[in-house]
Amino acid sequence: MRCPCGTGVPYDACCGPFHTGAAAAPTAEKLMRSRYSAFALGDAEYLLRTWHASTRPPSLRLDSGRRWQRLTIDATDGGGLLHKTGTVEFTASYQDGAFTGAQHEKGRFVREDGQWFYVDGEH
């Protein structure tokens, strides 16, 4: 199965190791891609685990009727191997029943103890 994040790489060689905890996303963009894949696959546990403690909700209920269809990375700033912070601007397209929509966000990420976390986003 190809990874939902849109890289064209098989899931087991892309976001799969991040979801299972076998590896940590090395950049903010890879964390963003893995979080998108988690939304697409309904993995709320991973989303909570990679959400920064300062902004993480106590629980997360995903909408099972929403089908995530495509992720486009529009821009990145920082978020690399040597950075402690970064932003990833993205557009995530979805289908919800007969409605087709897109979520555009500029997400903020922070790296602590070698692990990237999603902080929040500006829609």
C-alpha cells in the first residue's frame, strides 16, 4: 500500500515506522506528513502522541465519515535536522459525504529531546 501522505513510497517504508514507534520523524515536514497519514488511517493515538503537551487535547475523536484524499506541502520554514522549530504550510483535501473540501493550515512544530511535535496551526 502506498503511503497516504503522497510521497509515492510504500507505507511501511514511509510513515508506518513513525506510527508504530519504530522511528521518529526527523523533520517537521515528515512529522506533518505522518500526522496527515494518521488522520487518513484513523490513528488518533499517534496524533495525540505527536501533539505538544502544551496544546494537546485530553482526547481526540476522529470523524469516520471524512476521507482524506491528498496532502500538498505548500511551504516549509525551518524544521530541519538542525532546527528546534519549524512551520509547515499545507493543504489537505478531503471528501465528507457529498461535500469535497480542503483544510489549509500553517502548522507550528517544535523539537524537544530529538523528537518533533505539532504545536498548533493557523487556518
